[in-house]
Amino acid sequence: MNHLVVYNHPNPKSFCHAIKETVVETGQNLGHEVQVRDLYALNFDPVLAPEDFEAMQKGGCRSDVQDEQEAVTWANHITFIYPIWWTGLPARMKGYIDRVYSHGFAYAFGPKGQLEQKLKDKSAIIVNTNGMPFDVYTKNGMYDSLKQTSDTGIFAFCGVRVLDHIFFGGVPSVSDEVRKGYLETVRTRLPALFD
């Protein structure tokens, strides 16, 4: 299986980085060919610019977007790893979605306005960290809202099958033992999803 990991965090010592390393190791142990797209290491430009629209209108895209679309095309499965900031995707991840999952590549509209999902051959897992304790976001419905906006509003819209959406809450305040347990969750849940 071609397994693409799209990773977004500015701190190489972050817990998100530990999750990324665990996902890569777990995928490789499963026999996956794993490719990582680290949006900060790539210095991916998240700004959807007029030049992007001009390229789309001509049926193409800018070279940095083409590189990312080629990685998505290569993948059978995509794991997204990013923190939740202000109850949503960080700017660079949101800009990645805006620019890469564009009209004509990820979706289109047919002659009668019907949605054409271009990524039906892909599956995805989303792994998020956040500072708020897990039970707070569970009780106030925030995790459900996050799933609706990303799983349904972005990925399912393009035809991507979301296999799981894993949230790790209270990351800055929980103990090292809890964080180790979070990584163990990644090690055990990923293989079960690919059975």
C-alpha cells in the first residue's frame, strides 16, 4: 500500500512529531511504502493566490501544488497529522487543503451541477492533538463539530473514505505516561484499520 503522511507542526520536538514517527514506523511494519510530506520542512505556501486561480482556469496548477497532487495521486491511503488550533485546522494545513484539494483535481461539478468526487480510491485517517482536556471537547460537542467540518466537509466531499479520526486531548498538561499511551493507541489502531 502507498501510504502518504501529511504532517503539519512547526516544532520538531512536538508531540505531533512523535505521532508522525509512530505512524511512519507502524506503516512500514505493515509493509506500506510510506512517503511523508512535512509542510513546514517543505515551506509549503498556504496562501491561495490569484496565480492559483489563473492556473486552475487553464486546467493546471502551480509547480508546488503539482508536487503535492502527485503525492496524493500516488497514495492509496493518507494519514493527516496536525494540531487543533482555535478549534480548526492550522493555517498551513488549511492552505494545503485550499490549494491542493482544488476543483478539477479533488472534485468537480458535472454539466448539470452534480458533484464529481475525484478521490474515491483514497482512504484517510486523521490524527489531531489539542490542548483542551479530552472530556471537555467530548462534552461540548467540539470533536463532533471537527469531524463534521473535516471528515465530511472536506474529505468525504472529495470521495475520500475516512477510516478513523483520532483525537488526543490535553497534550501539554497530561503526564508522559498518558502521552506514551496515546502513541500506543496509534500503534494498535492503525493496523486494525487496515485488516
